Amino acid sequence: MTLSSTDISVLTSIQQNDGISRKALAEKTGLSQASITKITHKLVSEAYIREGERIGNGLGRKEVLLYPNPHKFKFLGIDIGGYRVRMALADYRYELTHYEQFPVDELEQQEDVLQELMARIAAFLEAAGAPAVDAIGVSVTGIIDMEKRRILNIPNLNRWNDVNIVEGLSKRFEAPVYLEESGRTMAFAEKLLGKAKEAADFIVVHIAYGVVAGIFINGQPLRGVNNVGGLLGHITVDEKGIRCRCGNYGCLENIVTFPMLEGRYRNMSGTANPGPLPEAYRINDKTALDVCLEAGKSIGIALSNVINLFNPEIIYLGGPVMEQFPIIFEEVRRTVLLRANRFATVGLKLEASSFGDRQGILGALTLAGASYLESRMEP
Ligand SMILES: [Zn+2]
């Protein structure tokens, strides 16, 4: 049975407000009580949603809360980062039932990365006792083609040029496969399940072994004509900087990622083996703090430019670099307030993103879920 666009918006609202009454749903969606009654009846009878407990509304009447039915679908998420590949199975409430991760180098060492990835996925599904899934979402920290079928390039890796991943995975695993750049999928996760539910203009930035960003404008993800929109990690912040693996010089990613911070700390400390940066940071080592302040300033400058261009309401910052070195977050805030246009920063919020280390894999899973639902929409 197909779904109308109104059915999908009601379903999305139930997903976003896990446990919501019909009355609250009518208020959220702007639909009449009668329409909500009709649509939720259809969604319950087709097992998309289930009824939960009754709550009192203060007037003696009880209202039933509605939830997505976890058993309706099983999704597989694959998140291909510059350092790790993560795989997870989730139910329709996006609870992770199985999870695995491994260094992306283990694929890079193979002649055919796609074949090796598929072998890993097959083993993962077998171990999870899940022979079939309803949809697969693949997020990748790289450039994908406009039809969202092939990975064109991952700047930090060597063997991912022109990889026909959608065709490969859909044939092998007999499920629809959806591909998207990972900054955008992290923003999808923030919008569907995280703090950005009500936000129309927001940016998600994730900094780990690379820098990715997803930009939402007017409630829509920014793609640009070649699908490259939001490539924050490869904008120039130091024109005299070193050459990046993307070919450009002085990219943000050459300054603020985990390995770059460690390298900078080693160079600046003047000793051969100064130990890990996080430890030095914890004891307030001056060099460690300086390295972090430098990074915070670079991120702040890059974001100030983005803020002036797009005037977002909220920027969500996440990833291990942000989490391990809170001083970077504060320096980003300070730099943004200094450099971005003062009218653009009125009411601007900088917040931690919702899912930390899981932002990427939840992005791949919500891509699978939302795209699959859309594919069931009546023409
Ligand atoms: Zn670059």
C-alpha cells in the first residue's frame, strides 16, 4: 500500500515525537482531528505505528500515545569515514540492534574496495542473523555523483575513485540502496531524531579524522549543482598552508583534524616524543592549549564565512576533536562572535550535536529510512 505525502508527514512527526497523542499530532501538523484520526488508523492497521499507553489530559479524558512500530522495518547503515567504516542494523525506531566498526585501511589494502566491503557486510549480516534488510543507507565522507549512485572520490583515501556502490550493494543484498555525503546524513539525523527537529536553517559540523558539514537552508539540504555543497573541510583557511590530499593548499582539514592536531603538538613541543595531546591538554600544558586555540580560531574563521553566507539559526558541533578539547568549542564561539557579521550572530546558537560518535551511523540509517519511506509514496 502506498503512502500519501500527508501520511508521510504524519509518520515523520510521530518519529520525531516518539510517544505523541492524536491531539498533539493535529497541533504539530496543522491537520484537522478528523484527518489525523483517519491517517493514524491507516498507519496503525498497516503496522507503521503502534498505540502505547494512555495518559490523562487533565480533564479526566485519556489520550493514547503513538509510536513508530520498531518491527516494521530493518535498516542497514554503512558509514564510510576517512578513518573508520561503521556498520549497524537498526529497527524502525532507529534503535541499533547490531554494530561493528573497523579501520578503513583494511579495505584500502585490497585491490577491489567494493568487493571487500561487500564481503564484510555479508559477514556482518550473517553474524547478526539478518539475511534480509528493507533498505540500506550509505554515507561517505567524499564526493558522490548527481544521481547519488557512485562515489566519485574520497579526498583522504586512494582507492575510492568512481566506485559504483549503489549497483553493487543493491544486486548483492537485494534491497534498495541510498547514497549520500556524510555531512548531509549527519544533518538528516539531527533533523529527524536530534535537536534540529524544529530548525529550518542549521549546520552540523563533525570533526574527527576529517571535517564534514551538512547545511540545511529553508528546511532543505544544500547540495549545489555538482553535489559538492557543504565541503567545509576543504575551504582555504591558510593560503600559505601545506598541500592537502584534495590538491588544494591550507585546507581547514589540514589544521584541525585529530592527526593534524597531534602533529602540530609534536612540532611545537620541541621534544621527540611529547606524549599524546589529550593527556597534555588535561594537565593544562601550555603548548597543548595553544594548539587547540589555533584550531578553534581556524574553525571559527571558516564558520564565520559560512555564517555570513547562510545566516543559520544554529550550528551543531560534534566529533572527538570537539568533545575531547572543550577549549576549541569556546575559541570557535569567541572567533565567530568577533568575525561573523554582528547581525548574523544575533540569537545564533552554537551547540553540541546530539549523537557524538554515533552521528555518522545514525545519519546512514536515517537516510535509509527516510528515503525508503519516500519510495513508497504514491506517484
Ligand atoms: Zn583539501
